[in-house]
Amino acid sequence: MTIPAPDSAQQTPDMQPHLFRWYWQEFLGRYWPLLLIAIILMAIEGATLASFAVMMQPMFDSIFEGGSRAALWGIGLAMLAIFTLRAFASLGQKILVTRVNELVGARLRARLLSHLMTLDGSFHQQHPPGQLIERVQGDVNGITSITAMILISLGRDLAAVLALFAVALVTDWQWTLIALVGIPLLVAPSLVVQRLVRRLTRKSREVEGTLSTRLDEVFHGINPVKLNNLEDYQSRRYRDLLGQKVRLATSSAAGKAAIPSLVDIMTGLGFMGVMVLGGGEILSGEKTMGQFMTFFTAMASVFGPLRRLAGLSGSWQAGQVALERLKSVLDIAASITPTDRPQPIPQAPPEIRLQDVRLDYGTTEVLHGVTFTAAAGKTTALVGASGAGKSSVFNLLPRLIDPSSGAVLINGISNKDFALHDLRDLFSVVSQDSALFDESLRDNILLDRPAPEDSMLEDVLAAAHVTDFLKALPEGLDSPVGPRGSALSGGQRQRVAIARALLRDTPVLLLDEATSALDTRSEVLVQQALEQLSHGRTTLVIAHRLSTIRNADSIVVMDAGRVVDQGTHDELLARGGIYADLYAMQFRSSAESETDE
């Protein structure tokens, strides 16, 4: 499953209104009352520029040329009122626009994260965390910043431009037409620049996503980087990407700035024409200095808002790319879908059966008609070489993935017929990859569940041998474990995962190399705790060390995605075959290791 890349050539004509309509309906439109107030305040702020221009004529004609002292206080107070109104309107609209932007950004990020967590493992295998983080962070930041720019331009700058042009037209419509003579020449360049900016922005966002992926890989793999002397190599890769980003950002900025720059040239031509015509009329007495200053102030004041409005086309192209990228993710339907009529979840340890299960990863089939039964309340072990399909079986049970064909049955009912939340509440999992979060040790054990009684928690910590290292932590259970549990050793992280499973106390246990990171002494102790925990529960175990599953009620032997044998430890040894070979190999390795010691 891949994120579809929008084709700009196909989507240019109608994508803008379609995207804006979606963005308004899903996010921005929810805050229309705040937006309406903000736009009114922007319009007031923009209109004050026109009011200031209007005051130029009485100031020049009545005071500077007419010498009227009586008009000084009136015009001065009017100016003060104009700028005071502008100050309050500016303050209010900035506060409101910022609040709306933050609310929309928060809603977008929350929606994206919630949606991404519904997508199955194959999606996350194909899309590295850095790319997805860039969607949630970078693309949303791009949208909200451009949204603020567009709102301010359409509210304040558009109102200012209309009001100032109205003042200019009332003062002298001929001067106004001359000032605008070059504007039609901007249409063709604008269309070219829009396509350029969209294409460059899309490439830039892709590069930024790759940059985030590189950082994620380096920081989470810092030890392998150091051990393999990859510092220079990783730095070169990162610098190359930064070079691409600089080139794309520079070209995109040039495109965005092109239209405002052309506006400058057109405005200069217009001002030159007005100066020649207007100056001649003033010298001949047809127009007053106050009229010219009113017109000049209006046109000079319209210059800034007009440039910002002209720059909106390039900015909107960048925003459209971010919207396309976000919508393409949100449009991906989750492949693991809940049932409309969920069956009641079993309360007692259930029987689990895989019936002719096949599983494809893309074009590769990893499970080929797997069939076996894990008896209720018994321990079933899965063994086989790496790549035999054991972990895929585990992923199928709680529906992290769904089979291509066949069925996973729990007490004879397909696992697709249970509510997804209820289904996953059936399982406690301890895997060789113990995922911890950058929170306290207590939070990592409870995992948002109600805190149990102190005595029960102490029993769990003792059984999982967390108590053995707890006293060494500076804040005990409230000690932070660091990003991905980096403040703990591998064995300590494994014990925390075991404590989680003990505390969940579910009908089914999934143990995937649960003692792989423990020393020999701890392995024996924890193995005893797990055997006690598995008593009376349906337990499935993946184990490479066959000595840990000798007492399993049933052992399923897998090879290349198929079940090739099943029985007890003694039965499998007696029959020979893959299991007997694996056991003999491990026995020899263990004996040789003891001899070397």
C-alpha cells in the first residue's frame, strides 16, 4: 500500500476548488464565527489606509496651502482616531487568526495520527517514520502558515486595495486607469509561475520527508553508525539532501517572488504616467496639491497590499501541495476493518485454529496453507528457522494483518467477527522487541490501565524480576526510561514487557522469544514465572532455544511458510525430521560452548 502521488498535470484545473472545499468542510469551516470576526477586523484595518489617504486633501488644501489653524486639531484628532482604530483591529485579528490556525493545525495533526494508527503493518513497512512525521508536522505547518497568509490577504489586503482604489477613482479616474495600465500584462507570467511553484514545492516536500527519515535512522541507529565508522558517510548523504533542499527552496522562492516583482515594475510604469499627466494638471491649475497627495497616498498605500495579493498565487500553490499530500494519506482506507455485528468475546481461554491460511506480502507468499490448532488452556510452541513464518502467524492472531485467504478461528469463530478492540484485549504479548515509550517505568507497565493495588503490583514486579533492578533507579517506578527505553538494558526492557503481560492477565499469551535478552539465571527465573502465568491459559510461544519449550503441550514445526510437523517434544524427536535436526544442532552447540568454557 503506497501513498498516491497527485499528478499535477491531471489535477490542475479543478483540484484547487475541490481541495479548498474539503479543507473548509473538514477543518477550517468549523471555526467560521471566529473567522468572520477576524475578517471584519481585517477589513477595518485595511479600510483605515483609505481613510488616511482621504485626509491628505484637507491637510494639504486647508492647512498647508489654506493656512487654516482651526483645521489643525480636527485633522490631528481624526488621524489619531484612524490609527487607534487600526491598532485595535490589527491586534484583534492577529489573535483570532492565530487561534484558528492553531486549532486547525491541532485538529489536522490529531486526525492524521489517529488515521495512520489504523493502517496495517504493510503500510508502515513501506513508509518510513520520517516521511510520516513530515506529513504530520511539516505539511500541517505549511498549510496553517499559508492559511494565515491567505486569510490576512483576503481580509485586510483585499479590503485595503478596494478602498484605496475607490479613493483613487473618486479623486481622478483617468489617473487611476493610467496607474493600472500594466496589470493585464501579469496574467500570462502568473500562470507559468503557478505551475513552477507547485512542481518545485512538491519535490521540496519529498526531500524534506527524506531528510526526516535520515535523521530518524541516524539517531535510532547511532551505535551501529559509530561501530561501522559511518559518520562521514551519513554526513555526506545528509549534506547531499540538504543541497537539493537549498536548490529547490531557492527556485521556489524565486518563483513566488516573481509576480510581486512584476507588480513593482508595472506600478513604476503607472506612477511615471500619473506623474507626467498629474504633474502637468497641477502646474496648469486644473488640480490641487491636496487632490494629488490624496491620489498619491492612496496609490502608494495600495502598493504593499497589492504585492501581497499578487504573491498569493505562488503561496497557494505551495499550500495546495501540502493539502494534496495530507488528503492522499487521509483517503487511504484501512485494510483492517471492524465488523458491523461483533460476536461476544470469549471469557475463558479459547481454542485457536488456523485453517488453510495463506498470506502475501506484495507478490511474495509467506504462508502457504498453514493449518494447526492451539488447544484451549494449553501451551503451543512454534519452531522453525528464521523466515519460516512464525512471526506472521502471531501478527495474524490479533489482526495486525489479515490473511490473503483462509481463516483464523477463535472457538470456531473467525477473528474478523470480533470487535477489534475486544479481540486485542484477548492477548498479552511479550516479544523480542520490547517497545517502551519515553515515559516513566510505571506508565510503561500500566499502559493507560487503572493502577492495581500496591500488593498486586509488587507481586507482578517480583514475578517479572523488575524488582531486581528497581532499587538502582533514581526515582524507582517513576524513573523515566528514555526514548524507546534507552535508559534500560535489553534484559531490563524485556522484564518490563513481561510485567505488562502479567498485569494484563488475559486469556491468551503470545510469547515471542520472551527470554531472549536475559542472562542464564534470569532466564530460568522468568521462565518459571511465565510457566506459572501460562497455566490455564491458551499460550503460543515462538522460541529458537528449544530447551525453553520442551514441556509445551504441542510443538508446531514450520518451514518456509508451511507446517511440516506437529507433536510433543518426545514425539518429534522420535520421528526425526526438522525438529530433531534443530534440537541436535542446538545440543551440540551448547555442549561445545560448555567444553570451551
